[in-house]
Amino acid sequence: MKKVLLALPLVIVACTAPEQASVVDAFNVNYLDTSVAPCEDFFQHTAGGWIDENPIPETETRWGRFNELIETNKHRLKTILEEVSAGTYEKGTDEQLIGDLFASAMDSIARNEAGLTPLMPYLEEVSSVASLEELFTLMGKNKFNGIGAPLSMYVSTDAKNSSAHALYVGQSGIGLPDRDYYLREDSASLVLQQQYRDHIAKVSALVGKDWDVDAIYNLEKAMAQAMKSRVEMRNSVARYNPMTLEQWQALAPNMPITAYVAAVGVHSDTLINSAPEYFSRFNEACAKSGLETWKQYYQWHVADAAANTLNDEFETLNFEFYSKILRGIPKMNPRWKRAQGAVGSLGDQLGHLYADRYFPEESKAQVEAMVEDLRSAFRDRINGLTWMSDTTKEKALAKLDAFTYKIGYPDKWEDLSDLDLSRASYFENSKALSQYFTADNLSKLEEPVDKEEWGMGAHIVNAYYNPLNNEVVFPAGILQPPFFNPEADDAINYGAIGGVIGHEFSHGFDDQGANYGADGNLENWWTAGDKKRFDELTTKLANQYDAYEVLPGVNVNGRLTLGENIADLGGLTLAYHAYLKHRGDTEVAPIDGFTDKQRIFLGWAQVWQMHGREEYLKNQVVTDPHSPGKFRVNGPMSNMPEFVEAFGGVCTNGGLVKAKEEQIIIW
């Protein structure tokens, strides 16, 4: 269905002069909070002034340097989107697909005139089913329309055969962000649970239905009670449970799983079940809920899936709960930003237009050189480990040497010329996109894995490690200040983007990445003694982060965030040593009163200058595997003798620095 094209500049880009980027300070010393010593709280020391000068915008739940860059890129993309939506292009080209999708999302007149009319046939289809089996058949059919169900199904790389695909299945079906939202019984959680029920009731009235809201909520709560936790779902070994369809169905005889699978139309002798416990635990509750409750539950999810594709009234209602109440955002984003988010499903196509304008080839070469510096530093670190035996070191080095990387943008771009989008209806475009990409994903089941495929668009401000490809990926979107600044000194860049590169490298050796070998397969390459020592170190790190208080009585979940915390500690350590190798014996003069070693830490801290609303922080500790920004700065540095060395005597009595014998050094 999808084809790939060699990366060629688009005509519209060739005719347009690139934006002149403004000069960005390597590190703005005006943001320092000098009332706090570096070793008392390095986050506050480096971010306090920035936070004071940068309140959280009304449309945001958090604000930080990440958000500033995302905002810059949104305005760049806005220029591109307005140009292509105003033009006329050949059917199936990137410009036509993006332009028509953006135009349909922006057309408030057409969307408001249509109202809820496009949604009603989907709701009535649910009303007409006469059995639970028929309902699950409809759920399977509607998977292609982007509507969720109490089970998930998708095709991905086989974790134990990384050159082939496998069919994965697992838990799903709730409307709140995590199962814990249903399970907690403190007063704040009880209020939020009622607000969620109130929201379902408002949607029921809006679509002209009379749902039993408590029955819908209780069905979702039963799903939540059956689900594995996010910490449990992090376990890559426990997630890999091969079985047949018959064995999967046997886990939950009361759930018509085979009817769902038949409707999806996918066939596989073996599937990988990430949460078999969920199905066996939910089986009894599945039978206890009557057909009418099931139908109303599914109508609610059909409606909820369409909320942001219909009229302003429904979109506003959705915002009032999921953004204002749940995340604490006072004000809705302007329509152009919401429409831009809608175009995100065309990530490769949007990234193509973005990279051609905003990512110079010189940056790609410079970042590639830094990647190799980080690899070299990691090699030295592994060789110098005292807790790991030579046998395991040999395997770790083989994995490190096998790491591949992707910088900036793909060498080949997807061809979606057979995708049919128009300006007529945003709702129909959304369905067409879901149908296209769902079918495309399922069609990969019998195909070999394409190692050149990217997991996100080139315009995205993010990076990732893919254990199944054993690769690190850095899109053009993140290779901008403050992460990567060609005008900055090397120490700042090594602390910032170098720390991010090291972070992604370290994911290959975090508590879950360490379960994958050099070829990307899920396998144990550790000796028993080394694995035991590794687990002891990572447990200490988890306990350290468990003690960090985000709000009064709200702590970081050290087990949920363990992989990211290992990667932060490893990444900053690698960045420091990679910079020293890069610098060699060259003497580097201080800048703004900071030595080059100190500026490595300034570079890292700068990218985590951020703050969030109380609702955001409460949600983050439940759902996000990343620690809040403060602890992404102070946590790694507390364990680094390099930090003490860089700041010298200043750290003698510092509050965040641990005694040498208590420091946790993993990589």
C-alpha cells in the first residue's frame, strides 16, 4: 500500500528561501538563580530565572524549553501548511494530501453545518446489534475507523525474531488515561471519577442518548481492575507470551475474541499476548455486564473517538474535561494549532517539507560525528566497569558496536499517492486516514521488517531508541537550539544534544533495553552474577527516585521511570566523557565565568528548564515514564563524581550531591 521514494527536494521548497534563524544564546546566564547554590539544587540554580520569566501559557499544561522549540516549529509548519492548503497540486502528492487535510480541519463552517450528522450512523449501528458477539464483530470492523475496544491488536516487529513481524494483542478499553484513575480512593480521585461520569452524561445528552453512566463507568472500572499496571507492562520479557487464537480465546470464554479477530480479517498461526492476565481476570465481569450496558459503553467510545473531528460544540465539550479538568489547561489552542495536530498522522509527508526547509546538511554531519564520540566514550565506560565481568562486557561491546543511527530525516520518503483525502469533510478524512494506516499496519504481518522505516516525522521535537532495530534516531525537529546550536561552544552542545544522544544509547542498556541483544532480539546475554549486580544497582536508582516529592504527598514512581532515569544518568555521564575525548588536550577558556566542564552540565540543565501545572504533575507521575524536569537534572548529577569535579569545592556541602560511597554508577 505504501511505497518509498528517494529523498528529493520538493518544488515548493526549492522556490522558497529558508527562514533566517535568529541567533540563540548558548546559555543565558540571566536565567540563573544565584540565591541557590549549584550543589544545593542545580535545577533551581539554572532554571529559576527562566521559570520566573516564562509563565505557563493559558493553552498549555506545562511550559519548558522543549515547548519553546515545539512552538517555533509549529509556526514554521504553519507557514508550510498555509502555503500548501492555498495551492492546487496533483492528486496523491504530499502537498495535496497535507493541504486538503489541513483545509478540512480548518473549515469550521462546514464542520458546524454538518454538526453530529456524520456520527449518527455509527451510533445507530451499535443500537442494532442483538448479541455480544455481534457487538465485538462491529468493534473489529470499527478498528479500521479508529474506534477503540476492550482489546488491542496491531502488527509490530517480533521481539524474538527482529527481521520478521508478529501480531500483538493486549489490554485496552478505558476512557481515563490509566487504570489507576479508577482504582484510587482518595478524595481528589473520587472527585475526578465523578467529573468523568459527568462528562459521559454530557456527551450522552449531546448525541441524544440516555446512557446509564454508572453502568458504563463500572464496566470500565472492571477493565481497569483487570489490567496490568504500567510498571508491569514495562517488563519486556513478561510482555512476550506467544499463543494461538484458540488459547487467547480460552483465557476469556465470555469475551467474543474470535468474532473480533474475524471481523478485523487478520490471520496468524501465533500471536503475542502482552497481558494474558487481563483477559482471564476480566472474563467474569465481561459476562456480568448485560448487552445494553455493553452497547452503551461502546456508543460512548464511538462518540468520544469522533469528538475532535465534528463541530465546535463537541470539540469544546471534549476540551472541557480532557484538557481543562484532567490536565489543568485553561484555554483551548487556536484552530490552526488544533488543525496542525490533525495533520500529524501524515508525519513522514510533513517531515519531508519541514526538513527540506529547516535542516542544513552541515548539522547532520556534525551530529553524526557526535554520535561516534558518544559511542567511543561508551566503549571506554564499559571496558572500565568494575561490576561487570569480561564475559558480559564482550556481549555489551558487541551490542554497542552494532548500534545504528538515523539523523535528521529518512533517506527514502513514504509514497502515499493511493491515499484518498479531500477538502469536503474532516470527519471523513479522519476515517480515511485510520482505515489506510490500520490496513497498512496489518498488511505488514507477512512482510519482512523494513529497517529503514522511521517511527516519527522529521519535524518532531523528540528522539528515540528502537531496541528491535538496535538503533538511535534523532529527527531534524530536535536538532535545533537549545538541544543543538551550531553557534554554541562544544561543551554546551555535548551537554545538551550529546546528553540526549547518550540518553538514547543508554536505553539500549537500561533495565528493559538490556534484555535485547545486538541483533535486536529479546534474549539474555548476561551472566547470572552480572545480571544480579545490575539489578541491585537499578533497584537503588528506583528507590532514589521513589523518594522525590513532586507535590506534597505526590512522589515520582521510581519503577515506572526507571528506564528513563537510567538513560538520563548514563546519557549525561557519556556526554561528559565524550566531550573530554573530543576536546583532547586543548585548553578551553571559561565562558561567562563557567569552565568548559561546568558548561556541559549547564547544557544538560538548560534543556530541562520547565514547569507544569499541578494537574499535569499529578498526571505525569501516573502515566509518564519520564521524571519531572527537576529530577532529570538533579537526579543524575547527585550520582556523578564528574559533577563534583566540575564544580570543585563548591560541592563540598552541597545538598544534592551524595557521598561518594552512596553514588550509583551503572554505565
